[in-house]
Amino acid sequence: MSTEIITTEKMVFGGDCIAKIDGKTVFVPYAVPGEKLEVEITKATRDYSTAQIVNILEPSPHRVKPICPYYGLCGGCNMQHISAEHQEELRSSILKDAFLRAGVTPPEIQVVSGPAFGYRARFQLHDGGLMQKKSNNIIQIDSCPCATDEINGYLRTVPVSDRPKGRCHIFGSDKSGGKVIVAKEENFIQEQKAQKGPKGKKNRKPARRFTGTSLVPENTCTVSLCGKNISFDVKGFFQSNMTVLEKAIPLITGGMEGNACLDMYSGCGTFSVFLCDSFDRLTLVEHNRDALVQAEQNLCGSRHESYGLSGETWAKYHADTCIKSNGGYDAAVVDPPRSGMEKEVCKWLCSSSIPRINSLSCDIATHARDASFLIRAGYEMKALYLLDFYPQTSHIESLAVFEK
């Protein structure tokens, strides 16, 4: 195919840079804004094209040489070719653009960051390796520059042949006392088999939820954060960057006090462990009952109530009862999945008049969407933070503080 000469403009959500060819937008991975490139079109649609770099004619001063031999193959990093300082600037710009597109003008973005490498404590391995980008192929590795020393110690000392087959979660950090937990995945494997019909075809019927818990004691990891111990199941979700998490916790849970606080999408109670010091009573809402069992253990001795329900169900059928029993909420911490707040949750929060809502998100588009509803309901965004949990990637997590 023929090549084109382009000059890249800004970086967009997902980490690609955009350029124009005859008025059509072209997405270019592994580029840096302001570069002059020779590219080859790899895909063309009516509205846009994608291209790959053939030659870098005028590199950005922010371009650096990636230190990982698997960069471009592994599906993890996509910004390792950019200096760490400029990465933060680009992620901040992408975050701001997301809110502006939703009709929200955010305050100046504050960045909460940590080391550019050696930060990632949580990995998902497949047959002992990492998934190749846009492929089912497995890359066998014996180290990763983004991994903690503890994870790299495991990768160096445990041969691929001795690592678990299939999908496996591992966690290791100095916050876990240097211990590496390799999760047993028997229940996951059984669930996968149960979802398959004749000849290995997947059944259309979704897997059942809320059928009780399936905790495996050997999968439990305990970390020490900001002076408190928090336990979680390595198979479930927990943040990967302990340095940034320790910096974020005071921003998420501090500066608030009162009678009652709502922890919506509470997970294993990571934030409630700290909120219980400032509030007389907590309400935890979390659909994952395994995580809620961990939360109960982490909050043992504190005054709280837990609901193993979806946020939608709680908002529809339990929110008013909680308020009648405990009084109104003085604050709320909301940390939804990538899809953002459920509609009923967002609607209820907008009408709740809770004085302070700290809203976290792992997806900037849904975060901006939900923020627009809160602002229309009379809330003011007092602060917006980029929680830079994943250096070397375009993944962005954010914290917005709303007051009414």
C-alpha cells in the first residue's frame, strides 16, 4: 500500500494520536502529538482510517526509547515510547477533553502519581505469560519493568512450566509483606465449563449471580495501607498501584465527618475502613458478595450495614428505609465499574441532597456523563484528580469531588 506524510495532532482516549488526510481523521498508535510521520493506512472506513508508522521523520522531543523488549507485542503498555512527565500531561489533557465533551468545564486537574516503573502489584497471567496485543497468543516473560520487585521475583524464579495453566491472578507488593499470592482458580474454571454447552459452545444463558460465596482462604491477601490492614481475594478486583492508592485514600475519605456515609460499590471495603473513623454509621452496597464477605471482615467492630445487591436494587427498594432508620447521609463515596453509575443510582444521588459526593471512576467517558447529571442537579465540582494508577498506559482513573 502507498504511504502518506502526516503531522499528528492531539492524543485521544485509548492512546492513539489523530491526524488528517484529505479532511479524514486518521488514528495512529505509538505516536506522539506534533510528530511528522510517514504512515501506511491499515484500515479505512467511511468516517475514519487507522494507520501504522513506517518512518518517524520528525520525532517529538518527548519521544523516548522503550525499555521493555515486549513493547508493542504485549497488550499492556501503549505509552512507553513517551517520557513519563509528558505522559501525565497527555492523560490530563484526555481527561479534561472527556469532561468538556460532556458539557462540563472541570477545575484545574490535579495529578496523583507515583513511580513510572516497578509499581504494578497485580497481574493476570494466561498459561504463565501475558496475552499478546490483539491476539490469543501468549508471551512468555521472566520480568516486566512495570511489575513490583515481588512480582518480578516470582517471574524470575518460577519457570513457565511450573506456573498455573489457564488464567491466573497473582499479587505481590512490599505492602503485602513481600508475599506473593498465586490465586487458585478452580472455581473460575468450573464456572467456565458450566457455561459451555455441547461441543464446547457457550450457552446463551448468563452465569448465575448471588448464589453465595466461593472464597478460598489461600487466595486472601492482606496489605497495609495508611496504617490499616485490608484483606481481599486476589481473584477479585483490587488496585494494582499501592503507592498511588496510599496517596489517593486521604483524598477520597478525608475531610468528611458526620452521622452517616454511603459507600456505593464498596468492594472489599477499602474506603470504608477509613470512613468508619469519621462517621457514626456506614452503609456498604456491593453486588459481589465475595467482596462483601471480605468487607465484613475488614470492618469488624465498626457500626455499619451491608447490602449484597446491585446499586439499582438498593436505590429502588432500600435507600429510603436506610435514611429513615439512620438519618440522612452526610457524604457518599461512589466507585462504580467501567460502565459508570447505574441509572437508578445516579438518579437517586441527584435527588438525595447529600452534601458531599466523592465520585471515582475507571472510565473517563462514563465519569464525565455521570458528573453532568450531578451538576445539572445542583452540585458543584470542587476538584478533579487524575489518579495515575497505570503509568506507561493510556488507562485513566479519576476522582471528582462534588458539593451541594
